[in-house]
Amino acid sequence: MWPDKRLMDMLGITCPIIQAPMAGADSPQLAAAVSAQGGLGSLGCALRSADQIAAAVRDVRNVTDQPFNLNFFCHQPPPHDVGQDGRWLARLAPYYDELGVALPSELSAGRDAFDAELCDLVCELAPAVVSFHFGLPPAPLVARVRAAGCRILSSATTPAEAVWLVEHGVDAVIAQGVEAGGHRGVFASSWQHGSGQIGTLALVPQVADAVDVPVIAAGGIADGRGIAASFALGASGVQIGTAFLRCPESAVSPLHRAALDRAQADATVLTNVFTGRPARSIANRMTRELGPIDLDAPSFPRAAAASLPLRLAAEAAGSGDFSSLWAGQAAALARVVPAAELVRWLAEDARMRIARA
Ligand SMILES: Cc1cc2nc3c(=O)[nH]c(=O)nc-3n(C[C@H](O)[C@H](O)[C@H](O)COP(=O)(O)O)c2cc1C
């Protein structure tokens, strides 16, 4: 049995494992398989249009009637700093040249944050759970999501961010350690000079002490040992991303999958050069030659508009030199098995270790 059932009872799930939303890398098949197995499947919606979100939800509901999670970014759109965009494009110009791609004269604003229109869609779709990354949307939108009957989660990278999230209405906090793959959910602390980057082992108990809602541990968890440790640290559940990337149901590109297959424990770096926000990726030419951190990169998401043409051109030539290869530090622990089997194994392995402790 699980030592803490608060999260499972709150979300209506029978296994305290959340498949992390992974914009661009998850799929309805992955989310449905996890939810049907008693965990919580998630769809990262940051790169999906409204129609694509609705279609993905239909696909999940065609497979299972169990709870699932829709996830949105809620970053503040950055000010348009023409000088910074120009300096960054000048840094990238030799790579555009090398790949034979025309250098853009300016950067587009990029992906939108959660807004009233997406809120309408969420209220119509009414998933059991909605999670946010980079803080929370404005209070009236949070209130509407709650009124639609959805449980609300968001990521914290410090105890202070966790307290802020609870004060602003989340039902549970995802404590995201620095080991995690993909973007850091950081929103209230500074990351630019290396501060606020706390590991899962130190973060989870401090968040559990700071808030009275269930805590979900995330970052570097890929087997029953990590899950059992998370419960020992005060978590009521875990959110796992990287380990699910290796399932056949994930939507990672063949290049990304091959990089995951090769990844050793020290393969990843925290970098802002792909999107302008710190995120953990397998190191490649782009992170080595331009970063991993360069404070000249335009703010999220403008930097993504600068790196995307390079990525597309390099990938068309069979190279992942300019691809964001999001992955956490536990990539090498991940098994290549279907998602349902992975959830069963993770749960059994964790329960065995918790019972033995
Ligand atoms: C490929 C990838 C994409 C991600 N995209 C999102 C996202 O869209 N929204 C989000 O809240 N978290 C995202 N994350 C972060 C996860 O929610 C989670 O914090 C992380 O995967 C946990 O660490 P792990 O990868 O070591 O399991 C992403 C992670 C990965 C690996």
C-alpha cells in the first residue's frame, strides 16, 4: 500500500505516478496508457493549437474514462528588446550561413501563454486536472478553471515559490528539482546567476515543510528507488518525464530517441540557448558553442524563434546539433518499455521498497 494517499484521493487516481506533460514529446497514446493504468497521464499543450488540444483530448477519452491532465505555460510575454534580438541573431549568423538558411531580420514573439481563449477551451473540455508551468495565470482565469471542476497543480523550484502557489490557489505543488528534464518551472526566483537551482533531495522536504497541500516530487526519478525516496522525503506522489520519453508511445524524434539511448549520467546541461529560459537538455553543439547559459539570449520564448530555423535545417540533414534534446539526469535509468508496463513496474518496484523500509 502507499504510505500517503492524499494526492491519489484528491486526483481520483489509484497509483501516485504522474506522467509529466512534455510539450512536443508526449502524445494522447502515452497519456491514455498511463491514465488507464491508474496513474495520471498528461498532455503538454504549450505547442498545440486549440484544435489539436481538443483532438488529443478526444483521443485520450476514446481509450479511457480515467482522469488526465492538461498542462499550459503561463509565462509573462517579454518586452520586445530589438537590440538584444539583433545581438543574438548576429551571434547565430555564422550557423545560419553554414546551414544555408536566411537569417531572419527580426524575431517573432513565439508561443502564447494561457489566456482567456484557452481558458474557454479548458472549461469546455473539463479535464480532471489542469497544471501550469512558470507560475499561474491571472486570478480570474484560475478561478474559472477551478469552477469548471478541475484540480490545479503548478511547479515550484523553491519553497518560497511553493508557498506563493498555495496562496494563489493550487491544490498540490510539484516540487521540481534541478535534475529534471525540460524547462525549469522557475517563476519567482532568479536563475540567471546560478541561484535557486535546488536538487530534488533537498527541495522536496523543504517544500513539504512549507505547505500543507500534497507535494509531488519531480526531477531525476526513474525507478522505484526514486519513488520510495520521494515518499520518505514527504511527497505524496511523483511526476516523471524523462523515463516516459523512452516509451514507444512518446513523440520524440528519432534523433532525440537516439540521444536518449546513448545518454550517460553526465550527458545533460542546464541551458537557456534554445528558448531563453533555463531547461535541461542533452549537451550538443549548440549548448557547447553558445552556452550552456548565455545571458545575451533573448527572453523566453523569443530565443526559440531564433534557434528553430537552425534546428529544422540541421534535422533535415540528419543532425541534432541544434535540437533541444530535453532530458533529465536519470535518462540512463529509463527502460525502453510500453507506458502501461512502465507504470506497473514503477509502482511494484516502489511498493516493494516502501514495504521493506
Ligand atoms: C521533453 C520534456 C518536455 C517537458 N515539457 C514540459 C511541459 O510542457 N510542461 C511542464 O509543465 N513540464 C515540462 N517538462 C518538465 C516535467 O514536467 C518534469 O518537471 C520533469 O520531466 C521531471 O524530471 P525528469 O525528466 O527527470 O523525470 C518537460 C520535461 C521533458 C523531459
